[in-house]
Amino acid sequence: MVKIDVSKEIRRAVDTGKVIFGTKNSEKSLKNGSGRLIIIANNAPKLVKEKLVSFAEIGKTPHHIFEGSGLELGSVCGKPFTISTMVIQDAGKSKVLEIAKQ
């Protein structure tokens, strides 16, 4: 099995697909079932992680804990701010959905 570069695929999804940023928007997306993968920064508050992971499990949406901080996730996405959570709605040309299978 080929190991994919998570950061590169996240950036490709941001550039070519449809991605939602932020805890509130991620929660809404999980509740209405429009998300295909949720990515949570490693340093996101514990309660936020637990809440979003439980919503993801209820909706059978895969989740991935990003190994870096929210600042690093924001940098990967090309944004000048921290990102604690993001939901991939459409992966575009990226293979980001495969990270949930690893």
C-alpha cells in the first residue's frame, strides 16, 4: 500500500474541491450528512474533538486527527489563520479520502 502525503492531499482538496472550515460549520455539516471526511487538528480542545468525533461516528463519516497543530493545518491549507477542524465535502482531484482508510 502506498503511503500518501496527508498535507499535500489536504492542500489539493482545498484547491480543487469543496472544504468547510471551523468547528460550528463542521458540526452543521456532520449533522446534515454532507461531509465525507472530517479532519481535526491535534491541539483542538478535547471537548471539541470528542463532540465532533461522536457526531462523525453517528453519521458514519470517517475522521482523521491531523498530526500538527491548528496553525500548521492552516498553513497546509494556505490560510493565514489557525484551523482546528475542517470537513471535506468534495475531494476534487485529491486522494484525501484515502487517509481515513489507513
